[in-house]
Amino acid sequence: MNLPLELKYTKDHEWIKVEGDVATVGITEFAQGELGDIVYVDVDTLDDTVEEGDVFGSVEAVKTVSDLFMPLSGEVIEFNEELEEEPELVNSDPYGKGWMIKIKISDSSQINDLLDAAAYQELIEG
């Protein structure tokens, strides 16, 4: 399973790439594999400030709908609009073209609470 070392992870299976005070967020390869074929990504929190752990959107797969949880508190400043036409990018390229949102981080100390790749690997292996 692909777990890029430069990313941080949550127990809810989101990944986070922090660049200064902006973070890019998506779901992990493990999560998209568990969900199956993704048919729709819904993010209705654009321009909203969302607290860590709160729902920022949802992802709909053929089998189920799953909430997306905010990994860090911050303002949702961008949504990957390519997902409106091609939600399957989350399946084919979860760490690249399948990213979901960008956030302006409001509390960078929360980064310390995220998992590194080794800790996330341990989580998914149980």
C-alpha cells in the first residue's frame, strides 16, 4: 500500500500535506479501496471555517456514503473542482489529482496530533 512519508494522516483515513499555513487534504489509498468506486464528492464548506474533527463534506461510492472529517481547524479555501466531473480521480490517484480541499490552517499546533506514515500503517493493519 502506498503511504507517502511526507504526508500526515488521521485515524479517519484523511491525508494532509502541509505547506506553510496551507494544507491539502484528501482520503488515503486504504480509504478509497474500502469505499470502492467513488461516484461523487460533496464539499459544501468552501469559504467556511471548520473545526478539527468536524465534517467538511462527504464522499459517495457505489456501496456507501462516508463523511469527510477535518484533520485540522481552518478555513476551506479551495475545492478540487476536477472531482465534479471526475470523482474517480480519488480512486486512481488519491495522493495526487484526487485531492479534495485546501485549508488555511488556524492552529498549527494540531499538526503534532496527526499520524505519520508508520503510525497510520499500524492503525490500518490493526
